[in-house]
Amino acid sequence: MPLLLILPRLFATFLPFIMDDQMTTTHTHLQSYDHFTGAVIDGNYIWSGAMNLCWTELCEDVIKGPIVLRTDDAVSLKTTDHLNHPAMSREDLDEASYYVKAGLGPETLEEINTASRKKFPNKTFHDLQIDLAKEDIISYAYFYKNVRYEKPFTSKTVRFDSAMVKGFEAVDEQKHTVEVLHYESNDRFIVKLRLQQKDEELILAKGYPMDYPGEVLKALSQWHSDAGTTLGNDDHFQMPVLALDIRRDYEEMIGQSLANEGFQEYHIGQMFENIAFSLDETGAKVESQAVIAMERSAFRPGRQIRYFYLDKPFWVIMKRRESASPYFLLGVNRSNIMQPK
């Protein structure tokens, strides 16, 4: 199944945001591909950068350092380490695409609901309804991106594995908007769909491991995203329409207590994200929000004819042009997020 990535314009080198005791940040190059905290949900791998933003805001504005848990649970510690060394930060986004806020109690919650709705009046997620005491901690991040193709594609019924689903293809002049970044075979390639928003990129990759995006991101770093040639007249491109709307609870983190000085009485009461994503013949849209609520009280729960058909598991990658780190990853493994024909 292909992978979809939405990324900043240039897949340049980038070192993830790293927090030390002074909370400094460094950006040089992407040294680790192991800090994505995505999950396989209903058979498809999905990751969004909203939780990275939410966690970092909490660390910087409230905890004043990396979060330390009072636990020996390996899964919780791994998630904590990955979030303390996030795969992306605000530097990978344009300011207009996100909102973040962290603070204490109901007043901060009210500010989050009011300010996020003011900045994003068409936000589809409901206002947060969380029972917070005055000393409880809340952190929130919201992200929205809507990109359009340079030219809309043509609707077509396509095959994904053994299912026939709604999709689209490139015909005539539309082929000139599909750039080939790398091609090994009809079952292993990377292409980019040209967008009206020149600071954004939408990349599709087929033939890479689908359980984690590390290998496909390494491959993408080798094939400069400006260097692609467009499809030839004898080449073909088609892919399915995608849509999903999920909630992910970080169950391994809920109930965990903090070991940070001054916060030993706190534990994580809620930690979740909502992700809505759609991709069709006109463009792609991703909307996500992340919430962390920490409670101080008791716990509450020849000419080769090439076929760029995304007819098997693939990756979708979205990012800013000038950033190496994506802000959305989707590993499409199953047709349950497609529309039956």
C-alpha cells in the first residue's frame, strides 16, 4: 500500500527539536527516523504532528523542561522519550496553520476554545469539555492544512488489492503535474503531485515497509524533491480516494505520574488526538488536534511504460517545502478508508 506524506517544500536536512535543561533548539539535519509516535489504527499507520506541538508547549511553558515519568513501563518511557525529542516542531510549519496553548485550569481551557475557534472558524472539532480544577494542567494543539493540486485529476474506479474503489487518474496535461522522484519498478517508486501551494508538498511512495515510516523517509531524503521529471505520455498514474476520521488515546501514558520537581503530585489524566484526513481528485486536507490534561487530584479516566498505480499499500506524506520533517503521515494498508464503488 502506498504511503502519503505532506511535507514542506524542500526535503532539506533537519535535526529534530531537542530539549535540554536550558530548553534550547537546534535544526541541522534529520539524524533519527525513530521518533515518530504514530500508531496502526484499523490496519493503517497514521501520525500527525499535533501531539508533538502539544507536548512541546507543555514542556516549555509549564514544566520548564523535558517531562520525566515516575514509571518503569518500557512503552510509556519510549513514548515519553520520542515526544521529548520530537520528530517535528513549529519550525516545520507556517504560523497560519496551527494554534498551541498550555496553562492551568478552566481559564486556560476557555482561552483555548475561544482563541482556536477565532483563528480557525471552520474547525470541525467540538470545543473541549474537560473537568479541570484550578491547579490542573491543560495543553492543546490544533493543526489544519488544505492543499489543492495544480490541476485536478480525472475521477476513475481503481483497484486496491482485490477491491474496486473510487479513485482518480492522470490524463493528458494532468500527467505533467505528477513528478517522478524515484522509480525502481511498478511496485517501488516515489512520486510528487504538484500543488497550487508552492510551499507545500504531497508525496506518494509505494513498495516500502508499511509498519513504520523510517525507511521511506530515508529514501525520500536521497531523492531531492526538486529533481523529479514529470510523467511521460506513455506513463500512467492512478490512486484511490481516501478519507478517515479517528481518535487516538495514548493509553500507555494515561495514569502515569510525573517525576519532575514541583510536579510530583501530577499525573496524566487524558492524552488523545483527533485526526481527520481526506484526499480526492482535487487535493488533500488534514485537520488534527491534540490534548494533554494533567490532574493533581485523584485519577479520572525501450521506452518503458511505467505504471504509477497506487493499488497496493502506500504512504502519503505531507510537509512544508523548506522542512525535512513531515507534519502528516498515513500508511494506507486497507481499503476501509476508501469509498466502495
